[in-house]
Amino acid sequence: MNTFASILTKSIRTLFAAAVLIALNSTLCSAQGMKLGVQPKSFLVLSPPGQKEIKLTETQIKKIESIFGETVSTDDQGRTRIQLTGGEDMDQMNLDVLKVLDVAQLKRLTEIWIQRVGPSALGTKEIQKLLALNAKQIEKITAEMERFQEEMHGLISDNGGQLTPEIMKPAQDKLKSNLKAILTKEQSDKFDAMKGLEFKMKP
């Protein structure tokens, strides 16, 4: 499963200084000059497959579009494009979008979000709390995410500021393995169960 290209830092407090392209099956990231983090859940409700999966109403879709405003458009390949300048409050936008959803929608959104970002979700306080991670585990996860970020910055530099799933896959696979190894078997099983039914972004 491909994960979103920006799964690099330990929280979703992220400022983007370039465009992020959310594709249906993969993501191209114009990464030059920007700090990257775990994909916010709210990004998944911008694509038609995501909207359909969590059963958004037309009214909800319009509310969500109004929250993102002019930052969202569609490119010539049908991908959802989020153009951010760095001045937006992504945390607040994410919270505002989540408030539009009901309990069942939030649950399903969390499931498909975990499927998309994979073990990188372990870098968020939400998942750390749900899995009851201890301080030592959180410390190890933070260190691993920072190591991965440095590795990705190297790839960004080596590839002219452009990342593709093919370029990222070896580093992502190593990250997944290292992060899952930090969990106990019970925590790992619980995390896997949190993914819910398999979801494919492809319409």
C-alpha cells in the first residue's frame, strides 16, 4: 500500500511552502523548501473516493470545501491539488473539517487514514494514546521519524526536489518495519485492527 508522500515528522503541525498533490493511488510531492508531516485526516475527504467511503452528504462536502477555500483545486490529471503558502493554520483547518463529520464517519475516516499513512500514524498523539504507548516507546518512535526525515531530505536533494512513490518505497518500507518493531505484540495487533475493512482510493 502506498502511503502519502509527506509522512516525515512526529506531528501534524506542518507548514507547507509548496504544492502537495494528493493522487488517488499515489502522490507526487513538490518538496523543495517545505517541512513535511503525517498526512492530516482531513485531506482524505477531499477526494471523491474518500467522500463516498465515509458517506459524506452534499451539504457536508460544501462545508468542507468552504473550509479549504481556494487552496483546493483539481489538476489536469484529475488529482486533488492543495496549494498552501505556509500562512494557513492547518491544525485549525483539520479540526474544522473533522467537526463536520458524525461519529460513524470519523471512525471510518480514521480507519482509512491509518491504512494510507501506515505506521507513521504512530507519530501522532492520538494513536499513541489509543495504543497506550509508554514514554520509552514514544521516544524511540520520535527518533525513528526524525531519522526517516533526514533520509527523505537526502532523497529530495538527490532528486531535484521531487519525490515519487517509487523513489520513496525503500525508505518507507524500512520506516514501517522499524516502527512496528517498537510495539508489543498486543499493541501491534490492536493497531492492525484499527485499520478496519480494506479501502482503495482508486475509484
